[in-house]
Amino acid sequence: MRWFRFAVLVFAATILQTSLVGMISFRGVRPDLLLILLVFFAISIDPRDAIVASFAIGFAADLSNPIGDLMGPQIISFGVFGTLLSDVHSIISIQRISHQAITILIVGALTALLSYLLTLFRAEQVTAHFAQQLLWQPLYSAILGPFLSFPVAWWMRISRKGRKRRRPGRR
Amino acid sequence: MTQRWTRVSRRMLFTWCLLGGLIVMFAPSSLTGKLQLAYTYVRWPLVAGRSPSLAGGIVSPLQAIRNTGTEKAATEHQRLMNHISNLESQLKEARQEIDQLGRVRAVPQWDHMTFLRADVTLISQTQDVLFINRGQKDGVAVGQYVMGDLSVIGIVSNVWTRTAKVKLLTDLTSKIPVTIGESDLPRVMEGRPGNVAKVPLVSASYAVTKGTKVYAKKMPGLLDVPIVAAEVKESRIDPENPSLLDITVRPVCEITALTSVVVIMSAPQP
């Protein structure tokens, strides 16, 4: 895992997320680049690295786009579902573009839901755009995500075939 | 280093990261806010030069922080505006008090008297008593004279902690020592129904005409100088006793229009 490249990529994604991504917003709905990166790394790198990468992306998400001025919910939700996705990918291959899109949609909805629930612990008011974050943003990300995985894979020098599934019985 | 890294189990790694996330989540917002602010400062030079149109619909963390600050400033601004409004109201009230007391002080003979301004809280429907918002704590006592529009309108009859009742000169039980016109003839003005009063026992030899002023008599300790209280509404020979005049007077002050009065602060009657 090339962590320096990873850091540059995540940082660039957070910058883009809060700036130029607004150009391609549709009725206020923007794709979540960090969600796309989360799914990409969860299914492309070593499970151990995927855990750190997932939490790191969640941290970047909380920095760049905090929910109700609160940090932490996205670190946890991204970390949990990134790790879970990495484990699932060890059993079920997620290589096809359509599968990746569906994965982004599901993981996006789940992370938004968990972030929302975690935010309720601390914040008195939760974002009013919950429906947008739960459905439309993951949907937009799912449409765009599989195509963005090509340049990301090139940057990270990761083979598009991704990591091999773990064989049953092998540690 | 790599060897040590790989020794950490995935479960432990996940636990550590999760713990880190929980710590960040439950950390004081002042600390996490600094993190967001630091990120904003790092990010700002990279996006500062972009076209404003690109920012459409985007709320950056800095902007969010600024918005939060703006909301706080707006709240503080509103609070201060309310405070200013209250002060303006108090200033207006103080000016009214100064104006009223200034008019009272404009009479040189009243210089050595002490006055207390009071607001009228209630006037009875029969216009024979009124209540003021001053009481024992303000030094108001039974027997003190009360003025309205620079004329005596009545005497304090009951006092409570923060309020007092003023018996007006038209009250049926009111008896105020007066003098009529320029004569020093002491008489007692008695209240009558219909917002009027009578001054009985005035000899028919006195020339009392309509419009003659009736003064509250000087009462040392209570009223140091005579003050106008009423004017003669009607003066005629008493049909029952032709040697006397039947004098009907009315207050020179429009009681119903009063919103504030002045209590003459003198020693209460024993």
C-alpha cells in the first residue's frame, strides 16, 4: 500500500468534494468522492490496510463535510462499513462495474444512516438533508463511482483485478 | 517496522481505529472545531482563487464556521438591539419624569417640597379613587397630597408595599381643607356624585363667581403652599339658607386623562 499516494488522493478528494464537485451537482445532489474511494479501497487493497484506509477516509469526510459541526460519526461509519465491505469482498467478489455501483449505493446508504444515528447522540439538531444523503447522494455516487475507479487505480498503482479472494481454509 | 505492523491483528487494528473514532466523536467540540479550522486553513489557499460560480451550492467548513459565527453574532445583535430598545424606553420614561417634575419645580414656592412621580395604574369607574404604582417602599404615606397636571387631585387614603390608593376630591367621603379665590376663608371641600364637589358654609356676602379658583389650603407638614385644586362651576344663593352660598366646584384637572401623578412627599399625618 502506497500511503503517501493514498494521503494525496484523499486530500485531493476532500478539496474537490468541497469545491469543484459542486459544478456537477444535480438539483443540489453531489456525488460523494470519499464514499467512492471507500468502496474502491475496501475491495482493492489488503484487508488490514483497508481498515486503516476506511477510518482515514471517514476522518477526511468528517473534516471536509461534518454533520452538524460534529466530528466522529463518519469516522466510525466509514470505518465500520469499509471494514465490513473488505471482509465481504473476501467472500464475494465485487469486480464488475454494476456490482461496484450497487455496492457504493448500499454502503453509501448504510454509512449515511449510521452517521445519522451516531449524530443523534451528540447533536441536538441533525441535518435536514437526511433523505438526500441516504438515497440520492449514494445513487449519484454509484453512477459515477465505477468510472472514477480507473484513474484512482492508476494513481495508486493497483491492478484493476483487485486483490484475490481469500481461499477457504487459508489464513 | 513492517514486521511489527503485520503482527497487529486485524481485530485489534479495527478496535484501535474504532476507539479513535469514538474519542474524536466524544471529544469537546472546541477541540474538533480546531481540527476543522486547521483543515480549512490548509485547504483555503488551494480553493481561494477559484471562481465564485464554482462555489454555488457548496458550504465549506470555513463558511459553515463563519455561518455559525454569523448566527451567534445575529443573536447577540438582536439581544443588544432589545437592550437598546429597553434603554430607549427607560430614557423616554425618565424624560417624562424629568419633564413632569421640571414643571413642578418651575413653581418657585414649591422648591422646598419633595415630589415623587407615580404612574396611575387604575382609575375607578366612578372617578372617585385611583391607584398608583408607589407605596410604602417608596415613602408614600396616608394623608399625602397628590397632584395631577399641577393641581391637587386628592389625598392618599391607603398604602401598601408597592401601591397606594388616592381618594380624589370628588369622592363622597373626601374632605379637603380649601380656600376660595383670593380670600383666606378656610373651608372644607366635600365630594359629591357626578365628578363635582361642594364648598359649604360660605357666606353670601362673599363674591364667588363661576371660574373662581379653589385652592387646597396650606397645611404645614403636608402642603407648604396653597395649590389650586378646583374651580367654581356654579355659585348661587342656597335656597334653604339664603345667607349662605351653594357653591359647586369641579376639578381643574381631567382625571380620566391622567397617566401619571405627583405625590407631595411630606410627613404623614400622625
